[in-house]
Amino acid sequence: MGRLIFFALIAVLVFWAIRKHLRGKKKPDETPPAAGEDMVCCAHCSVHLPKSESVASQGEFFCSEEHRRLHLQP
């Protein structure tokens, strides 16, 4: 009976050691930070919007074609 308890204890210790070793090898999930996008301000109404959604004209950015037209009117 003593041998059975001894071998069970050894098996549990081996299992515990292997499990601890494998957990130590895993690298934590390091997700890169989300890439941001440049924001611009509409020259006509001062609304901030992503540069990719803006309308650019004469070095200025606008939130819509209508605001570009209204801003550039003489």
C-alpha cells in the first residue's frame, strides 16, 4: 500500500512539473497596438475627421465637396 501512495505522489509531482514547464514556455499574446489614422479639421466648419475621408483642395481639408465649394467661393 505504501508503494502505491509513493508512486501516485511521484506521478502527481511529475505531472505538476511538466505542466509548470509548459506554461512557462508559452508567450503571452502580444497584440500590436491598433494603428491610428491622422485626423484633419474641415477648413469650413471645423469638424475633425479621418484624413482618408476628407476632401483635399489647395492644401486644405474639407468634410464634404459642398464645404470645399462654399469655402473656395469668392
